[in-house]
Amino acid sequence: MSDAVNKAKEFLLREGAFRLGELLTEAFHPKTKTLSQTAVVDLPAAIRMLQSVDDEIPPAMEKVLKQDSFGRLVNAFSEAMSTGKKIYFTGCGATGRLSILLETMWRRCWREIKKVSPEMGEMEDRVFSVMAGGDFALIKSVEGYEDFPDFGRYQLRRMGVGSGDIVVAITEGGETPFVIGTAWEGLDAGAKVFFVYNNPTELLCRHVERSR
């Protein structure tokens, strides 16, 4: 019982840091507000609701690709590849799986290239993924691991991040402590860090102290 009481006290001390209701990423999408109810009575209509949200992706992506920050990311990747540096994608949960997917796609691409240009073989080992909880988290959710920036620091440090490398820290809302930890570890190691998130910066910094 004492262990449960201690955990409850710890939660009450920390829970204020995880009140995220003001963030857009924690709110419902207006187009899918009634998705659950609609799916019960009209499944095709529910699917159309989801598709209507998907239709917003291409114009949003086009806007992102035109931003200076994306150009800087592309240039950083190019420089890292031409100077023998490495790229690390970090994430937690869905963004952790995205990081693993990006690494997998990279490796598959260079394996194919290596078949016709063996001298390019070393490129396969230039990209790495870091997911909160490691490989185990792919199979079973590791509860609470994402809430500690030191875990993110530790995992990235173990991967050998160094000066001149690139760290792309991906967090759906911009407030995941684990991912923030990887970003700080990358900066401390002298890497170039890009922080990817989906909330307005001003809104995020106003409501989440650790994201400032």
C-alpha cells in the first residue's frame, strides 16, 4: 500500500506538467468530432470524414516544403552525408515507429544501390533511429518511459552521437520529455538538432515550460 501511496504523491507533484488540454494536438479535429457516432450508423460516411482530413495533408505538406527550415534540414543532410557524419531520428510511440520506418527505408534504399555500386555500401550505416523504450517498445508499450528526458539523453548517447552529426527529434505535440532529452543531448554533443512538432510554437511555449 505504501508503494501505491508514494506513486500517487509523485503523480500529484508532477501532474501539472502534463496538462496539455490547451494544445491543438490534444484537441479533437472539427471534421471528425462525431466520428464514433457516425461509424455506428453509417460506416461509409465515417470513412469519408477521415478522408476529408487526409485531403488537408497535401496543401499542408506543400507549405512545409517551402519553409526555410525545411531547406536548412535538406542542406544539413547533404553536408552530413558528404562529410561522413550520421543522422539520428528520435521519437516516442508513433513518432518512435516513424523514426524506425525512416531508418528502414534508408537502409533498404542503399542496399539496392549497393548491388550496382558496391563502393556506396557504407552509406547504409549512416542513419539510425532512437525510440523511447528501445526495440521492446515496438512489441509492448513501455509506460512512463517517455516522461523522462534523461532516458532520451541516455539512449542517444549510447548510439554514439557526436559533433557534426544530425539529430531530428520528432514529437507529435512538441512536449514529450524523452524526445526533448534527445534534442538536448544532441546539442551537448555538438550535433545539429532539428525539432519537429505540430503545435504553433507560441501556443506550445506558453503552456508547456519544458518546451520553451
